[in-house]
Amino acid sequence: MRVAIVGSGRLGVPLGRLLSTGGHEVFFSDADPSRVEAATAATAGQAQGGTPSEAVRFGEVIVLAVGWEAFRVVSAELGGALSGKIVVDPSNPIAERDGLAVVVAVPGGLTSPQYQQHVLGPEVRLVRTFNTKYSKELLTLGTVGQRGGARADMPYWGDDDAAKKTVVPLIEDAGFTAIDGGGLSEAR
């Protein structure tokens, strides 16, 4: 499957490495071209790289591996290009303030992926996953699972059953056991 990763940082790079090792075509993107270059190098040349717009055109599935506060900005920049796409949201409502992680209140009593779905719009097919492990832990656990060791659970949530079914092989190929957590309202 062609997987585009928008955000080549702490989460995007390890996830892209796992998906590339799992046999998927990976395209890294970031606002900073040097981060894209480092991300593609981390896959030993198995991945491509470019701009976020190029990534969205490339991907069958788009992973928005950006921080909570950047999610709205990046979504707006990509605009209608995400329409009809399956988007994986690995973000959590956490921001960084003075070097410390701070939990951000989600507006309107929504779960965080319900809020992200609202930000993206109803024409985007959102699946929430890859958000329950720290980035270093994600790479370590996924690699163990890919090499035949014990597989860690990776829950996923979504309101679009077909989109969820499309994302399950990505979770499994990344070295995890996919666990259906239900709809976006259940992702607390």
C-alpha cells in the first residue's frame, strides 16, 4: 500500500521505518526538507520524500504525524486534497510548554479524534491509531513483532468501517496486533 507520512519527526520516522520494513511504499514529507532527507535515509533508501502536497497525492493512506497544535494548521494547508482520503491520526491532545508536556483540553466535550474529524471535515475518512505508544517504544515493539517476537496490542478507532479495514494491515505489518476499539466516540 502507498502510505504518505506528513510530519517526519519523532513519530513519523519510526512509523515510516516500520511500514517500509513491512513491505509498504512510504513517502515522507515535512515543512523542513532536511527532516525529509533524514527520514528517507533512516529507511536505507526504501522510502521516497517530498512536500506534504506531493505526499497526499502519492498516498492511499495519509498519516498526519504532527503535533496536536499543528494538526489544524497542516489540515488547513492541505485543504481539499484530503477529501475522500483515509487519514490516520496518531496525535494526542498534548502540547509542549517550556519543555514540558501539557494536556490540552479538547473542545466541546468531544474525544480527541472526534475533534480531529471535525477539523478535517466529514469527507475525510479518519482512523485513530499509533497513538498509544511513545515513539521510541513504537519502533522497538514493532521491530520485535516484525521479527516474530511477541506483538504488542495497537488499538484503532474509526466511524468508517471500510477505512478501518484498510488500516488494519498497516498495523499488523508494522508488527502489532490490531485491536478494534470501536468508533471515534469510544477513543477516550
